[in-house]
Amino acid sequence: MTPEKKPDTELAGLPEWLYPLGFWVAVGLLALGVLFPRLAALAVGWVGLVPVLAAVWVAVTAWNRDRRLSVAALSALAGLVVVFVVKEFLPG
């Protein structure tokens, strides 16, 4: 008798704990931002950083398993870099 395999709940190469952890860290930082306003910028930055961390995670961990998924994550990161570079050339 072989042990039953646990169903794979991994979605698109992401571990199931990544977004809930990122969410609760953001909630904690935003709550602290109410008491300490200087932390509000850190909280907002964290909210923007969670998807970037997810893309880096997918690009690195899925490389041997699914190259197309890793390339898609890398192209998303490259698009983000392009947005930040082009933003510097815009006036105002």
C-alpha cells in the first residue's frame, strides 16, 4: 500500500504561503503606519514588492521544471524595469 499523495496546491510555481504571508506583513505594516506615519511608505513599498518577489521566486524555482513559466516571470520583471527606466525620461 502506497501512501496517498497530497494534492499539489501550488499555483503557477508559487508556494501557497507566499501571498498570505505578504498580505499579513502588509496589514501589520499598514497598521503600524497609522501609529508611526514614517512606516506608511514602507508598508506601501512592501505591497508593491510582494508581486516582484513572487516573480523572482517563480523565475528561479521553476527554471528546471517549466522554462516557459520562468521566462514569463523574467519578462514581467523586465517590463517592470522598462517602466521605471522610461518613467525617468518623462517630464514632471
